[in-house]
Amino acid sequence: MKELNIDELKRRFQEKIDNDIKIEPKDWMPDDYRQTLIRQISQHAHSEVVGMLPEGNWITRAPNLRRKAVLLAKVQDEAGHGLYLYSAVETLGADREETIDDLHSGKAKYSSIFNYPTLTWADMGAVGWLVDGAAIMNQVPLCRCSYGPYARAMVRVCKEESFHQRQGFEIMMKLASGTPEQKAMAQDALNRFWWPALMMFGPNDADSKHTQQSMDWKIKRHTNDELRQQFVDITVPQAEMIGLEIPDPDLKWNEETGHYDFGEINWDEFWQVVQGNGPCNKDRIDARRKAKEDGMWVREAANAYAEKRKARLAKKAS
Ligand code: 3HC
């Protein structure tokens, strides 16, 4: 087949994007498209795996067997999401071990939200309701991402996320209609997780270095600010329904725009947390490093078994 020059390759690539034809692993793609996907999908995978830690802390402390079973199922789902997404990164030619080492070395990011402590049982409600609620807002459009494996992974992830969000909101509903102490615990959790949840959507569009290019490549289908606004518009009435107050004195329904106006996010706090200076950053990375060390013998045993099996089959075939 005649070698196509780079401009023709780029033209055909963008034509597929413009016509919503999925880009598959074996298709030609510009290297910066590939690198953007490796960056975003690997950090998404890291977020899923680190995201298990704040909730894992409460599995043994759940108030009853039902809550424990539901939380256990949710945390197991997050592990599966992480493995799914690490596999999606490998389709782009990234090495899984190196990708995971980038997390442990601090080279790769993961969602800032997971660097906040989970201090009470109500935090399990706030995390499910707000963090998974925000994740759904951000992940549903990713089901239409231009890169095939990522889009397909998101379809399954989103089905499980909606269960995660509902179980969290149910915890908040129960507490908010419980004793005054329980309602106060739910309000305290909302106070501590509301603003970090808004930060999950990333910097304002004007300060986002990747959004425009990711929109042009249809990796992102909505901008950071559009998704954040959708999240606020959906979540405020939910809080009102259960009698909790959003910790934002500037929150106000705007008849003209048909959206809630809300206060300024503390971007200094956001960047401090992203740069490793949040309340739990060190704990989270230490925990992930320890998990890798503690699990090394399992990987070595599995690899040894696989090598022996391969040799046995090769001997049989000769
Ligand atoms: N935490 C940490 N870093 C963040 C961040 C956050 N909340 N928001 C943005 N950043 C980083 C970006 O990674 C980028 O840094 P980099 O160039 O070193 O990667 C920088 O800040 C600039 O931000 P941009 O908005 O320009 O970057 P993106 O275009 O990548 O947008 C994003 C950021 C919206 C998070 C996008 O990467 C995305 O949609 N990722 C996929 C979804 C995802 O990762 N969600 C995280 C939560 S997963 C989760 O909650 C699991 C659930 O089951 C609990």
C-alpha cells in the first residue's frame, strides 16, 4: 500500500474524529493524541485505585452488616475500574508496571478528592453521593470518547457508578432524617466534601491547559466548567430534599441562566493538594507502595507458574 504522508494521515485521523468514528488501538494516531490518552486514562486508573483507600478505612467500621456488604461491593468495583483502565492504557502501548510506578514516584496524578480524610461514617455517604456523583457527571460523556477502548470501558464503569452514588445518597438520607447528632454528622460531611468535589472537575476552562485540545479530539465532550455546573444544578436540590445545607453563601438560583450561581473555588487549596500537600497525600501513596510490596510474592508466584506452564506446553508440542 502506498505510504501516506504525515499530513494525509493527520487529515484522515481528524476526519474520523469529526465523523464520530472510533479510533482503535491499531489505527494510526498522532503521538500527542496517544500521549494525552495515556496521561488521562492512567490518572483515571490511579484515581480509582487510590479512591479505594478512604472508603476501605470504613469497611470494618460500618454500622451494620448490610452497610458493610454494600461498601465492600463498592470498593471492589473501584478496584475493577482501576484494572479495566490500566488495561485500556496498555492498548496505547504503555507498560502497566511503569504506569503504576509513576503513581508511586509522584510523577503521575490522581484525583485530588482522595487526599481528604474520611473521619465519620457520614463521610461514606458524602463520598458516594458527591464524589461518585461527580465521577458519573464526568464519566458519562467519556462513554462517547473518540478512543474506542476508553469509551467502552466507561459504559461498564458508569453502570456501577450509579449504584455507588445511590448507596451514598441513601446513607445521607438516613442520617439526615435520624437523630440531631446523625443529621449534624451528615451536615459536617457535606461541609467537608462539597468544595473538594467541585474541584474534581479540574481548573476553570480558562486555566485548563488540556481542555480545548481534548474537546477538538472528542476525548472530552464537555468542558470542566460545563460538567461542574451540571453537577451543582443536579446536587443542590438533592441536598435540599434531605434538609442539608450546601456550604456556599453565594449559592443562588439564577432565573436568567437557569443554573445555580455559586461561590469561587479555592484554587490555591486545589493546587496545593494536586502538588502533594493535601491532608492525606503521603498516607495514600505510602499505602499504594506498601500494597505493591506486600503483593510482590503473589505476582512472582503467578509469573513462575506461567513460565513453567509455558515450558511444559512447549515441551509437549515438540
Ligand atoms: N485532581 C488532580 N489533578 C487534576 C484534577 C484533580 N481533580 N483536575 C485536573 N487535574 C490536573 C490534570 O491532570 C492536569 O495535569 P497534568 O497535565 O499533569 O495531567 C492539570 O490539572 C490541568 O487540568 P486540565 O483540566 O487541563 O486536565 P484534563 O483535561 O486532563 O482534565 C480531568 C482533568 C477533568 C480530571 C480529566 O483528566 C478527566 O476527565 N479524567 C477522567 C476522569 C477522572 O479521572 N476522574 C477522576 C475521578 S475518578 C473517580 O472518582 C472514581 C470514582 O469511582 C470514585
